[in-house]
Amino acid sequence: MIGKRVLLALLILINLFLFCRLIWSGQGLFAYLELKDRHEVLQRQIEDLDARSLDLSKEIIRLKSDRAYQEKIIRDRMNFVKKDEILYLFPENGDASIGDEVDGQEN
């Protein structure tokens, strides 16, 4: 009778130990849920990067084939002008540049 109780207690302890390992160990339930969340985040990042890659591929094809688009990009991004044109560049932040007067005082 005592042997059966000891064996039952030992089996209960082993089951508790295995249950704890199943839940809280490095390969347990919480680790699984964390890995699952990380997988979803990485999957979304892959989808975003695939979409960006597709957009860039389309832009490359357009830059190689569309002469008007090439000219537009060169003029917008590199500030190129055609012959007899004048280019005016304005500061984006609205601050006065060095050497300009601000409130009547020189820098």
C-alpha cells in the first residue's frame, strides 16, 4: 500500500515537472507563442519588401524605356535645366541662409 502511494506521488511529481517544462521551458508554449508572433512580423516585413521591390523594378523598367520619365526624374531630382532656362532653388525649411539679414541684424 505504501509502495503504491509512493509510486503515485512520484508519478504526480513527474507529471508536474513535465507540465512545467511544457509551459515555461525554452521550447515550451510561451516560447512557441513568441516565435509565432515573430514569424508573423517577419512575414509582414517580407511582404512589404516584396511590394517595394516590385515598385522599384517597375521604376527601373520605366527609367530604361520612357524618355519623358527619364527627363522628369533628372529635372526634379538633379535640378538639371534645358538650354536657356533659369532654375530657382528655394530653401525648404524657410530659414534664412548665412549672410542674409534676419530681423535687421547680420550674422
